[in-house]
Amino acid sequence: MPKSVAASLRLAPDALTRPFDPNQFAFKTTDDLEPFRGVLGQERAVEALQFGVAMPRPGYNVFVMGEPGTGRFSFVQRYLKAEAKRLETPADWVYVNHFDEPREPRALQLPPGEASAFIDDLNTLIDNLLSTFPAVFETPTYQQKKSAIDRAFNQRYDRALDVIERLALEKDIALYRDSTNIAFTPMKDGKALDETDFAQLPEEERERFHEDISGLEERLNEELASLPQWKRESSNQLRQLNEETITQALQPLLSPLSEKYAENAGAVAYLQAMQVFLLKTVVEQLVDENRGDAQRRQMLEEQYCPSLVVGHPASSGAPVVFEPHPTYDNLFGRIEYGNDQGALFTSYRQLRPGALHRANGGFLVLEAEKLLGEPFVWEALKRALQSRQLKMESPLAELGRLATVTLTPQVIPLQLKVVIIGSRQLYYTLQDLDPDFQEMFRVLVDFDEDIPLGEDSLEQFAQLMKTRTSEEGMAPLTAAAVARLATYSARLAEHQGRLSARIGDLFQLVSEADFIRQLASEPVTDVGHIERALKAKATRTGRVSARIFDDMLAGVILIDTDGAAVGKCNGLTVLEVGDSVFGVPARISATVYPGGSGIVDIEREVNLGQPIHSKGVMILTGYLGSRYAQEFPLEISASIALEQSYGYVDGDSASLGEVCTLISALSRTPLRQCFAITGSINQFGEVQAVGGVNEKIEGFFRLCEARGLTGEQGVIIPQANVATLMLDERVLQAVRAGQFHVYAVRQADEALSLLVGEPAGAADEKGRFAKGSVNARVVERLREIAEMGLEDEDKGPAKALAGELGQTVAAVPEEPRQGPRKRPEKTPVQPPVKAPTKPRKAPPKEKPAGPVV
């Protein structure tokens, strides 16, 4: 190939990176800068979040979409807290006893900041009750009134007995009485007779005594017939006295509370119900001598003291709650149970609030992956948002798995905004599978992965580094260190005109560099600390990369960096192992023979090729047919493989190398092995951009450098990838010295020309290639194969098959019989990663307007 053509495709060293000069910063260290409080380069996301927070209509909950490390979580929390301070503080809530139906506790709403005061007031009331009762029943006034009631009853009782006693004495019969019994005894000469004396009396006299005693008992029954009524009247009088006494004692205790909470109808109603219940229970609960003070207090607290659901300091603004573990109980609250001799019991005092209670009236922040991983939670959350009611219940009760008495607390009105943070894939999955999702989460906050480099971007980038180092207590950064971080960020973004939005990775690097600075006892973090931190991380995560590199140098993995060969070229791939990403050259091979099998992708046939890679291989058929087989049918059999790959292969970045290898095999033209190539092609032979181009170039350069740079080695990349180049300084130095080269091509013919070292041959107006050119030789070979197929058809299937079998038998010598083959002792070690070839970044999957065919 003429040197002028190669020179035109060769990239200058300045095009291989975007340097950031420390002199372009107007500061020496980040201490000279003001902190940056916003979010870097995410204007679209900021506007969407502002709209979602300000929109008061229901259904405008927020889904924050983006990749981890882009600052989405920290910015959302910071913005919500700032906005929440300007919003109205929501009401406090407590649960109180429903005296008529204890299984249905009542929810009581209080102004913000008053829940704690209300509970304290009720605790004070309980203290006053304990000090008032039973002391109030021991006052002289109460005792006098009670004695009067008892005396009146006793007087009526005594008068009845006096009448009977006088009648008995007239008949020589004595009346005896104690606290429980009344008895009659015969007398003689004023002396009561015992059983022996009575038995010695004459029979007539004994009979008379029996008749008299029987008559006295009947008269006694007549006189005491009204005794139950007297008892009831006495008991009613005593009960009325107790109620009057209790009411008088409760009045000074409850009146101040009723006046204090007069504007809260719910609190007043509860105090009234409490007073009525106290009238019924105070005697048996507070006057029981068998209970100690501690027992009485515990009993009063269990019945009358409110259970706090949520309380807010006055004027604190709306709450912002992040729930890191969104289980059902942590979100909706739970009902706890106690154990009494093996039996479970519960009460309104054992209701425990959840994150929805705490966030009610404000904002609840959740992580989508954790939320959807918990049973029952997603459907329950949708029900709560749709009904705008917060119901506390056990999810096991709906399944019939809760075999005990439970509570049904009164529902609480729910008004809040839920902010879910998740990935793009999860967002689109929910859109496709859940019809309620779009109606409930109408605001999408999309955090971009890259940040365009504008006039203020670098200054804001430096301010962001200042904010981070100040918050974490780290040393300031020099201007050179910030410039190196900007270069690293552009490398992460894979674009010379963008910075990466993965701020988390940058902060991790700054932290590691600050640790190295501490070990060196230096005051500021400089570019040297950044470089050592990058090198240390590469060393920590580079075991697999080093192992593969050693196998290449040892010849275990076959990669040539000089010479020429037919049907072989060096492709460029990327391996991702954990957080380590590195480039690895891989041999692409192709074979061609007559037949009608078409192009066979070996990776796909053995289920190692993923869809994108298989698509790239299938495009080759369309390119070959439209380019070379316009005058005859494309009747070939070819196989393409990515050699020594033992893991899954994805991405179409090898398709440019595959078409060049296939053309080499067709034209029997050797390809120069000093080149490595990457790129994707379409059916018209246009070269398209690929991902991971920096790692790919550096992987091949590393191998060439270890074997010795010759000045002819280089890589071929798509022209569309020039803007994504952010190469390492070692590669740049070799390019500047003319020891290594980077070529950018737009068409497959340009790449083919570089690989074969001569022009591939352009087509004239009739679509014919220059005689003797590579492309012309491809056409001639395809024509020969097509004519062979036509001749076989003329001979007939049987003759053609016999001829082919005869040739095969004659050509293949007989081999001796051998035993079973053994596996090789050692095969090149490659991790079972998802992709040797990294696919280009594709736009997120959009919801189609109609069916996809």
C-alpha cells in the first residue's frame, strides 16, 4: 500500500487524547475554591426532580433512574431535605385505646410537636390518679357518708329483728344472730336449753317449741322479705356516692386537659371516654389491696397512656425518610405480641410504626432493587398510594397463617411522595409488566452517565472535588491533581468532550490518593499521589490480566505481532472481571471451501456467541453478496472463529476483522500480523464505532512492547472512535517516537488495504475491480466456487456425491487405530466472563408504539 495512503489514515499523537493542563485552572489548591452544592452536568434530572417535588397532584411520585455512582442518591437526599424545610410540618399521630372495642384502636391526630406533650400529660394524669385513689375514699366526708348508708341499712335490718326477738321472748324462745346466721333456741326459766335438756322435756312441750319456732321463722321471712331491696338501695347509694366522689376527684384532674386540648375534637372525645371508663373501673383497679403501686401503674398505662406513632418537632418542615431495608414491617409497621403462659396477646400499646408513618406528609426514599426483592411490599405500597390510606396489618393474616387474636387499628390518611431510585433496566421492566406503575410514578428523573464539557464544567468539577475533600476531612488537591482527575474522568466517559458522571469512582480514587499522601506525610494531594493510586489499583485487580499476558508471551495463547498469514488477523477484545477491565488481543481465523453452508459462526454453533456477536457475523453475508456476487450466486462455505476463547462472546466489534480475514481466505492474500483491528461494519462496508477502544489499544500495545516495538506495529480502529480516545501516556510516547501507530478507517476497504499492504481495489462504474487487486481476486474465487456448484448440479446429486467421496477417500490416508484422546495437561486460563468483546453503548430500550416484529 502506498505510504501516502497509510499516512492519511494514521492519527497524529494529539488526536489520541485530550490533555487537561493545570494552567487552565485559576487556583493552586482546592482550598481556594468555593464548595459546589449542585449536581454536576445533570440539568435535565434537576429540572425533572424540581417538577416532581413541586407537583401537588396525586400520582406524581418520582422514579430516579441512572447507574450507581452518578451522585443520584446523595443529590436526591440533599435536594429533598432542602425543599422539605420550606414545607409545612405534618401532624403528629398517636394510637389510643378504644374502650368499647379494644381490638380496634383509634388513631388520634395532634398538631405538630404536641404528641409528646399529650403523652406526658397523660402520664402526669396517671401519677395524679395513683396519688388521688384510694386516698379519696379515706377522707372523713366519704367515710361519714358511707357510714350513714351502712347505718341506715343496719337500722332497718335491726328493727326487723327486734320485732322477731320480742315475739320469741314472749314464747320463751331466744334469738341468736351472728354476721351470717340467725337461729332460735328454746328457753326454760330464762336459760337456753341444749340438745340434752331439750330431749328431756315432755313431748307436748317439745312439739309446742317446734311449732313456735316454725312460726317465728315464717314471721322472720316476712319481716326480711324486703332485705334484697334494702341491699340494692344501699348498694346503689354507695355506688352513687362512689361516682360522685370519683367525679369530684377527677374533675380537677381532667378539666385542665379538656381546656388545653379543647380545639382538638379527637383529644376531647378521648378524655371523655376515658372519664366514663374510669368511673366503671377505678374502684376495682385502684382500691384493690392485692395490687401494689407498680402493678396499678402498669395497668393504668396499658389502658390509658397513648402509643406514639409519629411525632415531629414544631416548625421542623416535612420529613425526609430513607428506608434502607424496605421489608413489609419496616414500611407499614407491625403488631407485636406478648406471651402469657403460652398464649399470645397484644394491645394498642404494642403497635410499632413504619417508614410510611414517619414519612407521612413528606418524602419517602427507597431503592428499587431492595423494594422489589421483599415479599408483599410492592403490591401493598401500590394499594396505600392508590387509596391514600395507611393501614397497619400483618400480611400473614391475609394468608390465614396468623392463628391468634390480632388488632385492626384505625387507618391513617396518607399523603406523601415516594421517590424510588433504581436502574434503567428495572424502570423499563416495570413499565412493561406493571400497568399501575406509569400511573403512580409519572415523574422520571434520568441521570446521565456522561457530562458534556462546557465552559463551567471544569470549574464546577474542581469545586465538586473541593466539596468532597472538605466533607471527608481530606487534604486539598493541587491544580495538577485536579487536571489528572479530569483526564481520568474523560477516560471513564470514553470521550474527549465529556466527563464521566460516575462521581463515586472519582471519589474512591481521591480517597486512595489521600491515604497515600498520609503515608508520605505530605500536606496536599498532588498528581503523583493520583498516579500511584491508579497504579496500585491496577496491581490489586490485575491478576487475571497478568496471567493472560504471560500466556501470550509464553506462546500458550497464539498471537503474532509480525509476519503475514492467510485467513488470520488480530482482533481486539475487552475482558471485564469484577471491577477490572482490560484489553486482550484475540486471533480471528477464517476458512473457505466450496459448498452451500454459508458463513458459519463457530461461536454461535457451540452456544458461546451472544446475539449481538452473531448479528455481526450474519451481516458479513449481506456485505459479501452485495459487494462481490452481483453476477453469480454466493455459494460458499466458510467458518469464522475467535480462537482460544473459552467464555461467552458478545458484541460486534470483531466484524471488521472477520470480514478482512474472510476476504484474505477467499483471495489467498496474507494479512500483516503487526496490526490488530477492531470495528463494526454494516452491510455496505461502512465501519461503525465500538466500545472499550482505549483498553483494546493498550492491550495490544502492551504485548508489542514486551516483544519489542518495531515501528510497524499498530491498531486499526473506526474513524468514529477518534473522539473516544483517551490513551495512556506510555502509548502516546511510543506513537510520538514513531514506534507504534493508530489508524482510523471509514470503509472496510481501507482496513483491508492496511492489512494486506496494497490497495484493495476500487470498483469502476460497472462495479468491476481493477485486475489483480485483492477485491478482483475475491470475485474470481467466488465465481469459480459458484461455477463448481453449477457443474455439480448438471452431473446430478448421485454422481457428484460419488465423485466427492472418491476424491475424499483417495486424498485421506488411513490412520492407525488409537485409544481415547486425553485432555491436554493445561489450557490457557481465561475467566468465564460475559464478553471478550464489549458491545457498543446502546440507547436504553424504549417502549415500542406497536408490536415488535
